[in-house]
Amino acid sequence: MQKPPQSIDFALKETSPKIGAGAVTGDKLSSTYDLVEQMQYLYVRVVKAKDLPGKDVTGGCDPYVEVKLGNYKGVTKHFEKKNNPEWNQVFAFSKERIQASVLEVYVKDKDVVADDLIGRALFDLNEIPKRIPPDSPLAPQWYRLEDRKGDKAKGELMLAVWMGTQADEAFPEAWHSDAASVGPDAVASIRSKVYLSPKLWYVRVNVIEAQDLVPNDKSRFPEVFVKAMLGNQALRTRISQSKTINPMWNEDLMFVVAEPFEEPLVLSVEDRVGGNKDETLGKCVIPLHIVQRRLDHRPVNSRWLNLEKHVIVDGEKKEIKFASRIHLRICLEGGYHVLDESTHYSSDLRPTAKQLWRPSIGILELGILSAHGLMPMKTKDGRGTTDAYCVAKYGQKWIRTRTIVDNFMPRWNEQYTWEVFDTCTVITVGVFDNGHVHGGAGGARDARIGKVRIRLSTLEADRVYTHSYPLLVLHPSGVKKTGEIQLALRFTCSSLINMLHMYSHPLLPKMHYIHPLSVIQLDVLRHQAMQIVSTRLSRAEPPLRKEVVEYMLDVDSHMWSMRRSKANFFRIMGVLSGLIAVGKWFDQICNWRNPLTTILIHILFIILVLYPELILPTIFLYLFLIGIWNYRWRPRHPPHMDTRLSHADAAHPDELDEEFDTFPTSRPSDIVRMRYDRLRSIAGRVQTVIGDLATQGERFQSLLSWRDPRATTLFVTFCLIAALVLYVTPFQVVALLAGIYVLRHPRFRHKLPSTPLNFFRRLPARSDSML
């Protein structure tokens, strides 16, 4: 079922950026930065000063350094009463924006009224040396300060000045002239940074039994259950069937936890004494760093732990020692992969324990070049503005580019590398607007501009892909293109044999198949893992904010959406369209629409019946030829977001409003009632289809169930006659006769349904027993 192409505005475009890859053969000019365009920067490292003169009454000074190049000015922090200060700060000025011929470096004394000049150093831009990594960093030198007239002043300043590119080690931490309007407090939030997701573990708590519990009310049978708390995760067992003081459960509880382990596991044994009233019979606290780590399915040793109970005596909490115990088996599961992303586009499938990792099969290199056509995301001084940065996530490594301030066509030209352990994974690149550049309030959020997903298995090895990807965001008003991002991508395979062998391995670690977790368990654990990752990364400095992490991980992908349901239905129809097309083609053969084709099919059928050993070779040869034929039209570009496939370009506004509704709903009751009725009508149709499928299945069951004695008698008699006939008749004769009957000419056909179909439709089903 061929879908119509999506709008050209939403399509992928191939680009030809001026990058090192492909342009440089043999020795690469800058080996680690050949997927991005070279950007030239003037770097100034201000290290320290010495012997600065005192400027105030006390003979001290409050020095700071001002680095000035044309209209751009960078300032170090100032020190109180220090004549030998150390700054060790780097300033980077984009060569594209340089409009001066002299670099001016001023050392000043901070004062209440006007800052005094201590001295300065001037540099001619034509005399500044060029540095290309991997050259060692340029050694700073002492420069004698001079006054405004050019005479020697007291004091010296240690500096290093050089021309370099964004491949320079100083680049990530440097103050950039592009961000001159950013206040000193917000500088940290605009720098590029690499983050690592916390190492996640599943914690399995097997609650076996408890002994010698002491309920407060001894006149009743206790209804005991165990509640387990780990951070903000809480789970509980069912109430024990043995309503005694020695209850048994033998039940597993699963949690997600991140290293370093900050919270202990708290278990409490509770007695259900009333409708909503539970009484604590004892507690125990288990630090996770002492818990055994399991790498395979072998059971861990069980442990008896004492339960403690606290009571309030005269306003003070006192601990009661008593002989109640709980029997547990606790372990940290290292053999599972902790899912923190949707399984459809996971970027990592390795188990938690590093000992179980297979060797890497290659390297993924991503060059984030630029974006263009970005939409204004906020208003500043009465005009629209965007402060864009990119985030890329693959495996446990997240990267964040620097923020380009107030620019609708930002150029990042930053390159990053990841190890690849499995090609059946997806890298996600998102573009965001930094809401904290100008000291955004505490509630300010980084707005999403769009994202791109690229599956590594769709990439050819060692080929550089340079494309401009549309940035698409779904709003309640519909799908909007917010710009385009230009990426360069290269997957380098280190071992072709290992990569091809990977296709024979299970997708997930073997523990997922030996001791599988239920779908409901996996959904709950994935949600907890996403929360842990987003919380930990939002505590980094600078923070990778929670809304950014949640958007990258598709936290809300499991929520109901009419649009997604339609899209998935048409995806199924697209998969089945091939079978439907084959069915239509066979119907045309049977009806002799093209007599020549039908005669050829007759000949092929007779050959296969007479020589059945040719059937499988013929099928596989046919599949091989189709594959070779399709190779000419193989996709040459990576996949990207498809608005037509997603049904985003034709979604009804009310369906989109429902998709963006909160959970639980925040819409008025009349809208909720209308949506509920719509859902009921859709569910009614689904219910009818499921009922029809059940009816057909029950008819098959009733063939031999004697529910309709006459029908079963006819079928059993037919089976006996068929067995006798087939016993004495060669199979090839039967197959030949059956095939010729199916392919018979329309002159020998009736428009009425066949006898077997009539017989099947008359069989009883259990639908007449339904209320």
C-alpha cells in the first residue's frame, strides 16, 4: 500500500558542507574534527599577575582583567586586596566577527566610582601564532604592563594568545564573544558539556516469610503484608494466605536504583486491621551497598533479618527489641538491561554488569554543524529571539553543545564520538531553546524546537552522511516545522565479522529470556528509570534539565493518542497490503483474467507437484532475486520523522487537543463526555471484530465437540472417507487434482459460496450464550 509522499518542506535534504571528511585524503588535517566545518577563534588565556601596585589608601588593589577586541569585551572575576592574583580564564573571539587589528588586555582596579587602570598589554593580530591540535598547548608568558602612553607600568601579567579552532582543548570552557550579552551567572549554562547517565540496577527483593510476629490485637487472625520503600518507589506484597504469626509470601518485588546508592531499602511488615488502617509490626533497613550482585540466574543466598519496632513513650521514640524475623532473598540484578527508553528506539541494550559486555563493534561520529530557519521561541525587548543548543543521546553518554545566543541560524560545528556495541540502536538529537541565558526565573523551561532519530543499522559503514533534517514539533494546533538542523554522521565498523555475528544474538541480555519480567513490570520499571535519570542529570552542573531529558526519552509515548492509533492501524494495513496484493493476484489467476499467465502458473504448479524437492529452492531463489532487484532502489538516506506516516499533517484539532491533555484530564466535562463517547464507539467496533474472530475460532472447535451432532457426524464421516482415499491414492495425484480444481476456468465456477464454506458457516459458536 504505497503512501503518498509527504510535503517537500518536511523532507530530508542532502547537503555538501565544507568538512574535512572526504576533502582530505591520507593524513587528516584535524583527525578528530573532520565532520564539521573549521571555525577560527582567537584564544586569550589570562593566567595570573604579579607585583601589581596598590591603588587605594591601604596600598592594596582589587584587580581584574578586561580583554577587549573591537566591540567585544570579556572580563575576569575580581579579587579583593590581592596584588598577585590568579585567574586562569580563557576567552575565545570568533574570527568571523573580528573587526579590529589590535587585541587589548587591560588590568584594572575595581573601585566604587570608576575603575582605575593598572596597566595594559597590546597585541597585533597579524603577529599572533596559530596552533593546530594535537600540538601541545601554547606556554603562557610574562608581559610587562604599560600605561596609556606606552610607558612601562608596575606589574606583570602572564598570558597566552593564539589562533585556533573549535578542536582546541580550551574551547569548551572558554568565554565566547558570541555570548557577550550573557551575564556572569549564566555563562555556565551556555557551555558545551558531556554527561553520563547514572548506572542503573534492578533490585529484586524476594520476600519469603516472616516468623514470630507480635500483633497488637491477639484476638484476631492477622492479615499481614510487606511494604517495601526505596526512595520514592513503594511496592507491597499481597496479604498472606496463611493468617498466622508466621505468614508466607514467596513474592518478588522489583525496583530501579542508580549508583551511587543514596537511599536504603526499607521493609515494613504491616497488619491490615481495618478498611484503610494498617498497623506496623516491624521494620528493617537494608543499605544497598552490602547487597549481593548477581550476574546470572543462579539463586542468591537467603537471609533472616531482625525486625525492629518503635513505640512512643512519654513523647520519645523508643526501640523495642523482640524476636520477630523476616526471611528475604535480595540481589542487585547485573544480568538485565535497565530500560530507560522506549524499546522501539533504544540506544543501548547492554546488561548492567560491565563483566557481561561484549566488545565494541565500531565507532559512531556525529558532527553537529548548524541550524537554519529557526522560529522565535521567546520575546526579549519586544522582539522574537532564540538561544539554541543541541542535545544528543546515545548509550549512557549525553552531549550538550554550547548555546548560540540570539541567533536563528546558529553554527555549532561540534563533533562527538560514541562506542557502538550494537547496530540495532538509535541515536537521538534534539534542539532546544535555552530559557536561562538571561537569568530566567526559577520556573523557566527550555522549550523544545525539535528532534531527529537515526537508526544505526540503516547506515552504511565508513560513509559520511551529510543531511539537513527538518525539525518538526507537534502542537495542539498541528504539526509545525521549527527549522532545519544540519548533521554529519559516520559509522565506522571495527570488525565486520563481529557486526554480522551480532544479528544472531538476542536483542536483550539473556536474563530477559531466562527470567522474563512481565510487560506491566517493565512499564513501571521504565517509568521509574526515566525519573531517576532525569532527576540525576538535572542535578548536574550545568543541569541537563528535566524537560529536556523527558523529551529525549519520550516519557509520554505510552499515553493514548487517537492520531497514533490511526497511524499504527495504517502501518498494520501497510504490512498486510503485500498479502492482500498476492490474494488479489491469485484471484485474477483463478478467474483467468490473463490466460497466458494462468497457463504458466498451471505449468509451474504441475512441475512443483511432480518434483516437490524443488519447492523450497524455488521459494528461496525467488526471494533472492527480489532482494537483488530491490537493491537498485535501496534507500540512500537515513530515515527521518515522517509526518504522513505519523498522521500528524491531517490530524483533527480535537484529537491533538486530547493528545496534549494532562493525565488526569483538565478539560471541561462536556468535552470529556464527547471524547468518552467517541472512544466507546471505537471500542465498540474493536469489540465486534474481536467477537467475530472468537466466533470463527469456536466454529473450528465445534467441528469435533458434538455441539451440533449432525455437523460433527458429517465431518467425522468425511474424515474417515478422506483417510481411506488418501491412504490408497498417491499424494502427488491428490495435490494435482486439488490444484487444478482451484485453478479451474470460470465457466466451471459458481457465484455461490463453496460447500465447505457453507458447512463451516453453519457451525455453532458460543456467541448465542453471551449475555
